Amino acid sequence: MNTLSSKSEATYSAILGTAYQMAAADGIGKLSLGEVAKRTGISKSGVFSRVGSLEALQGDVLDEYDRRFAEDVFMPSLKLAPGLPRLVAQVERWIARCRDTGPGSGCLYTAGAFEFDDLDGALRDRLQQGVERWRASLRKTVRQAMDLGHLRPDTDAEQLVFEIYCLIVGLLHDTRFMRDPAAPGRMMLAFSRLISTYKSFTYQG
């Protein structure tokens, strides 16, 4: 890599990192090229030349969120046996991620869902697509658990994923808004009770 391209990559990384922190703190819809330029010390035209548009930058920020989420939650679970052990690991790591209330730790999708629920447009579509991809991944894991006999054969995968998602939204509310340190433990207890209603009678894991 030559020096010029290396410098260009470093500049883009600085822009993306700043935009990510801003989106996590204030919401993806509050991003502006001008504020990113101000915080990075790069001219607005310099920021624009590297990201193309505000919409493109918002998409890049969500892509980066997806990458970090997969790295924290999904990829580690692949080291475990498929089925229920993998599903439990994903939810446990998701809970651990929600427990973090430090700078830049907000859930862009949950915040974005409330920010854009009554609006239409490309950004709302992108947010919905991200949620649907993760739900599809969870459904696949649930169905693997059904095929392996870990969950009852009459399990409604869509319903179970819906219930897990509702618990996560409640966890985010109580962790971030109510600032309840007991919320992650309550979430884990609720999830354990939920899974116990779906677990196969023959599964001993």
C-alpha cells in the first residue's frame, strides 16, 4: 500500500469512527457531514469527497455496526455446537452487549426503529433490512435446534424470535433509560423461562 492510499484510508477510518460515535450517542438520523467535519478537523468538502453523501455515510455506519455486532455476538457462537447451545450463546452475548452503557454502545437499530417508525425513505428501509437479517439468522438457529431435537417440533420459530426480540428491547429500555443494573440478570431469567417452554422433553442439555 502506498503512502497516499494509506493516508486516505486513515482519513476515512477517522470519519467513520467519528460518525459511528455520533450515531450511537445521538441517533443515526442526527448525523451531519458538517458536524463530522468539525469533529474530525477535516473540511466538509473533504468529508464529502470520501463518503459521497450523508446517506452513504449512514449506510457505512450501519455496516460497521453490523460488523461489530457479528464479531461480538454471532461469530463466537459458531464455536459451539449447533442448535440450542448456539442460540443460548447468541442471546447471552447479546445481553452482555446490551449491558454496556458507555459511549458508543447504543443500539443503532433499536434507537433507529423508534426514530423512523413513522417515516419512509432509504434510511428506514436500510434499518429494517438490518433487523430482518438478524432475525433471519436467529430463525435459522432456532430451526437447527428443532431439527436436532433440542426444541419441540411444534415450535413456531417466528414466534420465538419475536419473543426474544421483545425481551431485548425491554432490556435496552431498562438498562439505558431506567438505568437498572439488575436488568441484564432479569433478562437472562426471563429468557431461561421462555426457552424452558419450548425445550424438547427429551433434550438433556
